[in-house]
Amino acid sequence: MVALKAGDIDRFIARPPDTVPLVLVFGPDVGLVSERAQALVTHASGGVDDPFSLVKLDAADIASDPARLIDEAMTISMFGGRRVVWVRDGAGKNIAAAVEPLLGQIDPANAFVVIEAGDLKKGVGLRRKIESDKTAVAIACYADAERDLERVIDTELREAALTISREARQALMSLLGADRLASRGEVRKLCLYAHGRGRVETADVEAVIGDASAFAVDVLIDAAALGDLATLDHGLERLEATGQRADVIAGMALRHFQTLSRARADVDRGLPAARAVDQIRPPVFFKRKSAVQRQISIWSQADLGKAGERLARAVADARKSQTLATALVSDVLLTLARVARVRARR
């Protein structure tokens, strides 16, 4: 495998070498996985959605017919050029057996395969096969660190010909980070709101983000983690009415519970809960800190692991079935809230 350092990933995504035949994009940040996979496919296909040169496959189709993947990758494009094969939801189904025949067999001049997956364990299944191959590339997508968020904000502001005050930047940073697509969408909405004024101020962030989808999702996730069923019911209705993507919400919830797991580990080692919350990066919005501290006390490490597994499945299932996505994610969040309520009583 070609090992990419964090600083090399963006350059690779922008201009992937023509010598690479297969790329696995995976990780718990569903939005970042989707954004990077889309960028790779767009570059390789030239931005043309031509069914003769760009083939989109669902992992479920490959799992039921493993030979289809290599057949599609080996088919010569009707009008010449590279044939691009884009596989989605590679973590939802076991497709390792279908991918193995491709390794070392694809001519990068004729085909380019992008596999989009969720969080994959190191040294297991699909990730192990691709990471052990000399020609393939695996790109991990984790929640944005402060530097990544700074880059997203700066990019969007520059394209909108806007600047931002230090206070406004800090306020904005505290509300972003769980999901790349959601974060970018919120910054773009903020830029649209401040269009023509030249500079974004804290009041703009509070007006647009403070009562918008990113903050509403935080309220929703906190309600699930605290066992607050009334707030959770109201939040689910509100988010469904605004058209929020259920798989993105599930991805943000997954990242939150993974963050709780790391903080809980610190507490189990003797660190005070307040200190553990202060060390979380990106930083927790100050109004949420007390709620997150309570969540750490409610959830054990074992329960957090089970919650993470349930949410990871919900992300995969919601992406496969958009019509059932809201119901699937709502059911998981309600289940987690009931668990939290029982644990809090104890």
C-alpha cells in the first residue's frame, strides 16, 4: 500500500496519480468519506456522468454477485479513456472476496476503482486486503481536527470574498467538526447570509448557526445521550421537517459517541470529567460542556462501544435506503435514549 500522511491526502485527492488503479476511502466521518470519494471520481471521470465510462455500484449488488466488480473493472470503455467504477457502502456488506481478484490485476491506464466505506477495523477484511497491496491506496477519514476546520472555513470565506473576526471564528469552530459535509454546508450558509458585507461577525454566526441544523443536531444527540426522550422526539420532528439527511445525523452521532468513549477512558484513568471535556478537540461549545460531562458519567465504556456499533450500522443502512433512513436513525437514537435513561437512574 502507498501510505499517505495526513498532509499528503488533500494533494492526492486533488490530483490522484494515473498510476493508481484502486482507492479505498473509509472512516467514521461519513461526510468526509463521501466528499473525498466524490472528488476522486469527478477527477477521474472529468466530471462527466457518462454511464459508459462511470459505473456506480452498491456493495449489496457486489456481495450477491462477486464477479460483477472485476467484470466492470476489466470492461474496456466504449469510447476510450479510463473506466471509473465507484462502489458505495463497502462497509455495509462483505465485499473483500470480490475485491481480492482486482488487486494487482487492474491496468491503471484502463480502469480506476473507488470504494467508499465506513469505519473499518485495522488488519481486518477489506481494509487489510487493500492496505497489504502494493498498488492500491487507502485513505482514512476521521473527524476534522482544528486545522482541518480552519481550512474548510478559510476556503469557503475566500471563495465568498469574506473575512471573519477572531471571536466569530471561535464561535463557528465550536459548532462544527462532527461531519465534513455538514460543516461545509453550515459555512456556506453563513457566507450566503453575510454576502456583500465583507466581514463575518459573531452576531452572524449566532443568527445563522446558533439555531440552525448543526446546533439542532447537537441538541438532538445530547438528548439521546442523556435519555431526554421529550427533547429527542421534538428534535427528530424538527430535523425531518428541515430536510436534514438522516445518514449525516447518524454519522455525527457516531462521532459524538466515539468522542465520549475517549473522554470516558480518560475519566476511568483518573482524570476529572471537566478536564476530560476541556481536552476534547474540536472544543465542545461552552453551553454544552455540562451536558457532555453528565453523559460521560451516564455511559460506561462497554455501553459506549455497543452504541457505536449500533450507530455505525445505522449510518450504513440509512445510506442504502433513503426512504427508510429517517425511521432507521430515529429508532436507533430512541433506543440509545432509553438506555441512557435507565443508566442515569442507577
